[in-house]
Amino acid sequence: MPDGLNIYKSTLTPQEVDEAFRNIGKVQANIEKAAGYAQTAEHYGTIVQQNQAAIQAIEDNLSDVQGAAQNAADAKNAATSAAASASAASQSASDAEDAAKRAEAAAGVNPSDYYTKQQADAAFATAAQGQLAQSAVQSINGKTGSTVTLAPSDIGAAAPANVLPNVLVAGLPGIRNLAYTKVNLLDVDASDPTGEANTPMFFGSDSPSTQLINAPYKSGPFYGYRQVFMSKNQGGTIHLVTVLLLETYPIAGRIWGNTYDMGASTWYGWHGSSMQ
């Protein structure tokens, strides 16, 4: 044995040495487990970080989605407002077109032709009243030709008849308003059943003896509504033409009838009956 080499001699018993080695092995095993636990913890930490990043991304995306939803709602509201504006613009254009048509029609009208002293027997007390009614009727149906007879002169006396029905029917299709106009109440045309001579009409005058030819009543003002009826024989030929008058003044509801016999070429004469 070389000099200077000191040999340590353990005082442990063999059993104690074995126990020490076993403890050393346990420590090494625990160290290895701790290292594994540390690695697992590191892995879980990485997962947590990844999850946190994913959560942040979801929050960012949610904010974007909410913003997109708000933008969509704003766009929908804008579209609704635009549609309403378009509808209003269309209605305004239609109204403007109607107004332009009325203005164009009125451009060729000479007001001085309407309110003259020739209308002395009309049923308005003043020309201003006639103009007011004229304006109202024209705004309703755009027609003036059949209402001008209702406008009086400033000095004309008002007729006893109520002019309102005449104003209301002045623009009705197929009905002639010949009130205050000289007319033959027995003017019919069997050769043209649908012609103007046979169309319904309103008539009237304060002086029927001179203004209403063939009138059944001539003692005073006489107003009413006339219709023409035609009857055919078995051969389909018109042989009777009947004129009916529905009186509105002086006796409202009284009916007058007169029939023309085509074969005999004669009128049978007026016959009246009251509904009162």
C-alpha cells in the first residue's frame, strides 16, 4: 500500500450501508419525478398561455362581429329611410304631374267668358259665389264647360231653385246639365237611341213658357230631371218613345210622362202624378 494514502474505513454496518444506498435510490427517483412534474407544469403553462391567446382572439372577433351587426342594422335603417324617401318623391312627382296637367288645361281658359251679364237668371246671388262653386267643381273633376251656366252676373237676381244639385251633377259622365238653358223637352231621336238627344239631363228655368219648349208646367219656375225610354215591338222595331220628367221644383217628386207613337206619328200628351 503506498505511503500517504489514507483509506477511509466506514464504521457503518453492512445493513446500514445497504439502507443508505436504498435511500439514495429513492432520492434519485424523487428527483426524476420532480423533473417530470416540472415538465408537465411547463406544458400546462404553455396550454394556459395558448388558451388565453385564444380567448383574447375570441373577444376581438366578438367585438368585430358586434360592430358588423351594428353596421348591418344601420344599413337596414338607411335602406328603409331611402325607400320611404323614394316613395314620398314618387308621390310628389305624381302630384306635380297632376298639377301641371291642371295648369295646362287652365292656361287656355279665359275667365271673362264665364262670368258675364248673360247669366242673369242663374241661382247664385253674386258672381263671387259662382266663382267659388266653379273653382270647387273644377278641382274635383277638371271640367268647366258644363258648370259655366251656373255663374251669374253681379246684378242678376237669384233663382228660387237650389243650385247645389246642378253643381254636383255637372261633371257626371252621360248626364247633360241644361238648367237655365233654352231646351225642347220633347227633343228625341229614335234613329239613334244612344245619341245625345236621348241622354239624361237636368233642366230648369224661371220662365218655362219661353225657355222650356213643350214643358208640361208653365205657370212658374220649373226644374227637374229628364230620361228617355224606347220600346220595341215583336219585330224588334222601336214603336214607342216615352219621355219621363222627375220634377224637383215646384213640387218635388212629381212625375210627368209623354209617349210618342211612331206608327201614328203623334204624342199622346203629358200626364202627371205626384209621389207626395
